[in-house]
Amino acid sequence: MNYNAKLILTLSLITCFLFNPCLAKNNNTKELNMKKITQTAGRTQLGSFSPEFAHFNDDILFGENWNNQDIDLKTRSIITVVSLISMGITDNSLIYHLQNAKNNGVTKEEIAAIITHNAFYAGWPKAWAAFNLAKQVWTDNSIAISSKEQYEKTIFFPIGEENKAYEKYFIGKSYLAPISTEQVKIYNVTFEPKCRNNWHIHKAKSGGGQMLIGIGGRGYYQEWGKAPIEIKEGTVINIPANIKHWHGAAPDSWFSHLAIEIDGEETSNEWLEPVCDEIYNKLK
């Protein structure tokens, strides 16, 4: 299933939620758990010289083959690295795929064992060349992939940019990615562990409010005077207008939700005081 088809399916489900909220918890959220692999090197380097090759590289090899879910990305990376080494390819292509393997979870110990094993079948000189490149990628002083980057690989939608415009209304860092800015406005809001927004109210004369759909990690939603509600992938929260509430990440987890604004008359947001540690520290 290509990106457009996934997006259409997801937005169709969201539209269904808007008119049938009770269906939300029964829907399978597997589509939201897939990480889309994209590639633009073909068009960037060969788009004008050989558009057909660029199409095969970006849309078929990486667009379809690398997004096939029958093999996980770590296994697919290992297969690719072994294939390149066996052919004696030790240029930038191998460096790219070694880095890709590392990003997909292959450790220094694993890549050393992989190259050593392959040496008996592909040849010792090829292994030496591959080790020289692998050492550059898995250096002891290399910067480890951040927890944000690791988490981003687990969700379907992009995390987006740091939410600077609203940072004064948050404790901790949050990130904002527009998913739809026409018809129904939808944003992916991501919270680092312990991050939460202030108490706030979505005001409206009629209609209004907000819907949240959990798409990754673990978080909480709480209305004033009520117990907090845990949000996981697939959890749907319907927030009525004129209700004081907050939402954010659990203390030990990144958290993302889609935020869907509900149309109403004379709508506005009122930001209030932060969620104090006494309330937040009671969460698990």
C-alpha cells in the first residue's frame, strides 16, 4: 500500500470517528504503526539525466520494495549489506546502507559477526574493505541515535518541528506536525516524556471542542475534578467545548496524538495555569 493510499485510509477512519466516535476503539490501528521509507536520491541526482531510472530507484526500489512489510527493516538492511559486500561494492552505496542498518537496530557486535560470516563465502579482501567502512559508522565516539529519533521510527505520522509558538503553555518540549490544513484540520502533537500542556478550555457558543486519537507511546488526558484517562495507540478522547482539561505524555514515555478541531460557533482557546507536580506525579 503506497503512501497516498495509507493517508486516504487513515483520513477516512478519522472522518468515520467524527460521525461515529463509538467505532474508534474497535478499529485496527496497524496502519498507524508503519514507518514510511522514502528516497529522493534518484530524482535529486539523476532526475533530469535519467528520469526513468530515478523513478525506479525512488518509487519502486525504495517506495515499494523497502516498504513491503513481509520482512522487517533490520533484516532487510542486513540482506542489502551482505549483497553489496558480496559484489565487492565498497563505495558510498555501502556506507549509506551500513548507516541505514545501524539506524534500523543493527549493533556493532552484530555487524562484525555478519561481515566475518560473509567473509568465508564472499572473500577475505571484501571483508577487510567492509570492516574499514563499518568502523567509520560504528565508531565508539559516534553519536547514538536519540530517543526522539528512535521513537519517531515507531509511528506513522511525522513528529514535525519543535512547537515554539506554544511552548509557554507547555512543561517540557512538544512537537507539531500539520497533517491536514483543509476541510478538517488535523495536527500530530508529540510530547517528550513528562511533557504536558497547561490546563486549558476550548470555548464555543455552540459545537466546538476537540478530538484526540492516540497514535504512539503513552499519555494521559484529564478533566478538571475527574480522574486521568490513559491514552495509548487507538484510544479516542472526545473533549466537549467549555471543559477545563489537560493532556500530555506519561512520565516514562514519548507520546503522540492527532488533534482534530471540531467546528463550532464563536470558538477560542483559553490557556490557564500549568499542571502542578502534585497532580502529575501521581501518574504511573
